[in-house]
Amino acid sequence: MATRHQSRESVISLLYAKDIGNEQIDKFVDEIFEDKKIRNKQKEFALSLFEGITNDTDLIDTEINKHLKEYKIHELGHIERAILRMGTYEILKSDLDNAVIINEAIELSKDLAGDTAPKFVNGVLDAVSKDHP
């Protein structure tokens, strides 16, 4: 059975695919989750994340852009953008403690993104969380 961390990794993969132009990825979500053995409650969790982020992308990007100093969201790498979108969505919409959300985003960025990503993700999501305690 998959963990929430693995569910989030899969959501990052889906967001990445969508972001690089694979608009048809929505049709393959169930197959992708099944392939990664994301089932039952973890699948519900992952689906709610993916659908929520996809539906609220404009709101999420506006929130992230408020806290970016040198760049805008469309100038970031695809993986960093996906991680920030997921973390921001969870801060805005979930009941999970913001520190847990930020820590998970940092861990994902260590696994999936460049060397400077964890510090960057931490800084942006920390700023977002201060606006939404």
C-alpha cells in the first residue's frame, strides 16, 4: 500500500506532465495510480490533491507570486513549480499543520529537484504559511 509521500510524488509527476504540455494526462490518472499501487484512501487523497490543484491553479499561482522575489511562477522549473503548487494548495485548503506540509514539500524537493530547491521551497512556503496560519 502506498504512503501519502508516494501519493504526493505521483501527483507531482502528473502536475509535471500537465505543465509540460500533456493536457491528456487527466485521462490516464487512474492507470498511473494503479501502476504505482496507489489505491483506496491514498488514491482518494491523491485524486483530491491533483483535482484541487488543477481547478485552483490561478489562485495558487497568485498566492505563490506574492512571495517570489526574483522570479514569477512561470519562470521556475517544472518540478519546483509543481511542488510549490501542491504545498500552497495544502496550506490553503487542508487541515494539516503547515509545518508538516512544508516539511513534506522540502523532502519532495530533495528527492525530485535540484540542490537549491529545498531551501527555495522552504522559503516560499514558509512565507505563504505566515499569510495563512
